[in-house]
Amino acid sequence: MRADDFFADERRRRVAQGLQRALRPIDGAQDARLDIDGRSVLCLSSNNYLGLANHPLLIEAAVSAVRAYGVGAGASRLISGSMRGHHALEAQLADFKRTDAALLFTSGYHANLGCIASLVGPDDAVFSDALNHASLIDGCRLSRAHVVVYPHNDVEALAERLAMVPARRRLIVTDSVFSMDGDHAPLAALCDLAERYEAMLMVDEAHATGVLGARGAGLVEALGLSARVTVQMGTLGKALGGFGAYVAGSHGLIDFLINRARTQIFTTALPPPVVAAAAAALELVQREPERRAALRRNGQRLRSGLQALGYDVLGTDDGHIVPVLVGGADATMALSARLLTHDVLAHGIRPPTVADGTARVRATVMATHTDADIDAALAAFATLAPRARVAVR
């Protein structure tokens, strides 16, 4: 088959299944409101949870780094790209996560692929939560280890599988805050299992970094489990507002990854302005806990308001990710499109990102959303509510 025929056939299939995707240009900075085609639109689709992506302190840090060090690192870390700023940020991240050391990666996807594929191989077993992020799933596949998927947050099922599957090494991998449902992993119970079965535990804190814990270091910090988790991964590009990722853990782990993680060895290091912005964000997150308080308050207001309107938000806790379950892909995208006509950007999430029959509008709040913003969002949802209209407070 000719390539063009193949592409056309695949497009027709995606359109027929309601799965065709397209990129939408956005003007201006990432903020609580975005400029789309000349319209100011309330954004409920960003991972910029604390509103730091355009914060003046991050901008100033990045601009200063550009003037001092340029726009690129020039090479991979093991060649000539390991600049002083990278080492300083890694020390800052290790202190933030209460670990011995940390290692920067160019993205969360790179961190998960490189870390998992380094830790386990063909003679090993990796145990993965059924709702883990795609990067964790792909890391498990790339490792060539025996992959065991356990039902979402089902500790008993995981224990049964750990007891039954022989392996040279065992690795349990889980999100801490699940990106599509917004719920939390039972990390204390997972630590117990990891210790009982001599397994390593890797926790992806992408959607918890900056958001949970007394200092914003994540769910591991909030639960006091730093000493019991083998690998803590997190991103610099969500609540911290920038770009990149890190893995934090023992000196032995970081030394191992420097020598084994192909996604770190064979890629150009993070640019100096990105590193400087991340360092500024870490300081800001710890200095301004009121941002986390505002984020949680906004999540509570949006979730309770949607529930009052009759929407199914999957019964998740009062976090910053609010899934509005619809079911079918076409119906989900129709709801998202109608919300945009009311100047609310809330993207529909369809298979394969979520399972068939569980498509949803994924609404995310930001610390910088005002009460008026949340009211406007609820008013838009109210016009499309599945049952009798309810007054928005």
C-alpha cells in the first residue's frame, strides 16, 4: 500500500471512531485565561497548576541565564553539557525531595523510559498499576521485563501477583496522583509490599510535585515515605511551570542511572534558561504555600459545583484534577466543543488515553483562577447540565 493511501485510510478510521485529533494554536502566555483566535478563554486544560509558567521571577531567572550562558547546553551531560547550573539544581531537588541525590532528564517521558529500562530487564518483573501514565507503560514495555498489570490501586491483587511471579528483581511502578482520574495511589501499602517482597518501588510524582506535601514536594512527602521509596520521579513542566524532569533517590541509584539510563546519556542536556527557571520555581513553591491552598480550594469549588449540576466526577477527592465522565468519544468531544462556545477550554480525553466507554472532559484548576473564574466555568457547565438547572453560587 502506498504511504499516502495508508495515511488516508487511518485518518478515515480515526474520524469514524471519533478519535481524530488536531492542534489548536494559542496566542499569548500560559495563564488562567488564554487567547484563542482573538477570544479570551477560561483555561481548564492546563497542568500549570500553580500559575508559574509566566511568573516574573521565573522569567527573570531564565533571561539572566540566557545572557550569562546562552540558550543551549551544547551536548549531553557526559560530553560537555553538564553545566554548573545543572548540578546546583540537582542538589536543590535532592534537598526538596529529602533524598541523597537527584538527576535531571529532558522530560518526564524520558525519565520514566530511561529509569525503568535501566532498573529491570528480561530476567525481571515489573508490576504496573492499570491506570499508570503512558510513559510508565512504555517504560515497562521497553525494559523487556515480564510486565504484570494489577487492577487500579488494588493492593491485595498486587500482593497476590508479587507472591506468584518469580523474578531476579521486582519493580513496582505507580503514579502518585493519577493524571486522568485525579485520585491517589495507596503509597504506604505499596511501601509495605515492596519491603515484604524485596521489590523496588518507583513513584511518578508528575501531578503531585509542587502541589502536595508541606513544602510541595509531593505525595511521598505528604505521607512521610521518602526513606521507603526507591525512585521518586517528578516533572519541572507542570506545577513548576517550566520544562524537564528529575529522578531523586539514593547516591547508588543516581550513579547507576548516570551510567545506564539511555534517555539521559544520549540526549542534549536541558538548556540553561530552563534550569534557572526551575531553580526559581522550587524556591517560590516552598516560599508561597498559599498557592497550594488556593489550588485545593478551587478544586473543591469546581468539583462540588459540578456534582450539584448532576455531573459524574468519579468520586475523586478534592484535588486539582476534576474528571467529568461522559462515556462515548463523540459525546465527550461535543461537550468540550459546546463549552468552548461559552469561552471555557476544557479538553475531551478519549481512547487510547482512557479505556473505551470512559471518555471524559478533564477539567484542571489553577491556583490563579479567581472565584469569578470558577463561577464562570460552572455557569457554562450549567447550560449543558444533565439534569435540571441548579443555581451557581
